[in-house]
Amino acid sequence: MANKDSKVIQWENPGPEDIIWANPNDTLRWGTSLVVKEWEYAVFMRDGKLFDVFEPGRHIISTQNLPLLTRTYNFLMGYKENPFKATVIFVSKKILNGKWGISAMVRAREDIPAPAQLKAHGFYQYRIDDPIIFITQVTGGNCNITTTSVNQLLQGFFSEKITQEFSKYTYMGIYSNMEITSKKVQVNLNEQFQQRGAELLSVKINNIDTDENTKKLLRDITLINSQGGEKIRMFDTMDKMAESIGQSPDGGAYSGMMLFPQMYQSLMTNLNNSSLCPQCQSNISSGSKFCPQCGYNIQVSNNQIKPYPSQKIPTDNQGFNICPYCGKELRFPEPPNFCPFCAKRINQI
């Protein structure tokens, strides 16, 4: 504030998030004291034109420390004006916080060109490093602008730019790499801030979300592309075939199921009672200790099963359903390479 009696101009008690404040008294005298604190700039403006910038310290307004403004006065009126008209604008140097939130359309995933609604919010941190550019580009030299107005301008500007930046990414790409994406956005948008006299220090994505239809689509695709996805696709195909047959004039509600009883039963049994080998991804029946294809030890056991030395390994795989070492019954569509119970090689490859 400026006190006419003390002839001191200073920004008193700025809030932690205050960005800008203009001295309401634009009638100044040579010899007035200007106090600029460590966390702020002071800029002189007259007739909509910005002149000198004052760094921290106590300054006595004179022709020596207002060279730009002095030259203007010298040209116009030869220093005869006292008091003179000028506005002092204070701009914060502190690290400032801004919030953002957007709702935009992006690609769902790299292999899914369909658009997905992206709902995201977070915050960003910045500081002003060139008050002349900042006042010119952001406030437009408006002496009556407030911190609230500047925050609204910056929030709208940031939301627009981050929406444009997110359009380069996919929903799943942002979701699975929020920290990396935040850093990339910060680096790419910093140039835009520098053109407005500020430096973008950090960008934080607090949360991202999408609509329920997109969530279901991504869940289904992820499940289908995961281990066991081939069976799920087969099951879905037969389900649709059954539904189509059931809707035909000659088909009942369960016609499809009646046409594929063995396939349905086989798939349901495999889905419920089988898993995949971690090493070769082959199907493993429930209760198996070793993979029947590669012999991988699925369930570590200290009890070593004794082989049956009296039995001979068969050379013909046709009808082979008993392990000659442990005597366990083997039921597989094709002869296994290893016994899933004792891990002995029983198929000569």
C-alpha cells in the first residue's frame, strides 16, 4: 500500500497464493520510498506503457533509478511535473500453485483407434521470471486485474494446452504411466509458459478416469489378450452362435447349447480346472505337479516318487494312458512328453 504521509510504497501482507497487486495511488512524487521484498518485483507503468523494473531493496524514486521513465518525462515535460502519474505493479516471485481439470476425447489404446473419454485433474507449479512479459501477455497491462482473475486466465490457458498435449497420447498410455506423462507434459508446455514470462516447474496428474463403456471395452480386450484368452474367444463365439440359432424360426432358446454339448463341456472344464505353465504356456490340469509338455516343476515337493523299474517305457504312444514310473493315470488329448505327477520323460521326442 502507499501512504501519502510517509511517502512509502510497498505490498503489505500478500497472501501465499497472491500473484499480482497494483498500488491504487497513481500520484507519485520524486523522493518517494519504494520497498521491494525478496519475493517480489515492482514495475512502473504510465499511460499503458511499462518502464523500469525494481529488484528487492529500498529505493528512493529519482531520475537516477527511473531511467526509462525519466527519458519519457524529459521528452514530454522536462521534469517539471511533480507529483507525476505512474502506477506501481507488484508481481510475486514465489512458487505458485494452479489447479486443472479436463474432459476430452483421446484414443483408448494404441491398437484401439476408437475414441475414449478422458477425465483428468491435478495441479501444476510455476513461477514468474520476467514480470514485463508476464504483465504484457497475461494481464494485458490491466492495472485493476486481481490474483483471482489471473488464476482464472492461467487455469483456462493451462487446461487448453494440456488438452492439446493429451491428444497425442492414449488413455491406457496415460493411465499406466502417469509420472512419465506428467514429466513429458511439463517439458512440452514449459515453452508456452516462457512465452508468457513464467516457468512451469512441475505438472501432477492426481487422477484419470473414463466412462463405463470404455472401461468394459478395455477390460474385455485385456482379458482376451491375456493367458487363456483363446478359450474365452472360442466360448464367446459359440455363445453368439447359440444365441443366433436360438433366435432363428426353427431354433429354441437352448438349440445352440444342444448342438455344442461336448464343446461347451470341454471349454467349461478347461476354464475351471486348468491353468497355464509359467514356462511354456501349455495347459495344465488341476493337481498336476509338473508340466506335461516341458516338465517344469509347478509344485515343489520334497517327496521323491520312486519309479517302477520293472515296467518298460512304451514306444508306441497310441493308447498310452498310464505312467510306467508312478502308475498314475494319464488322460490327455495327445500323449504328454513328461508325466505331470513324477516329471519322468515318457514320450520319446
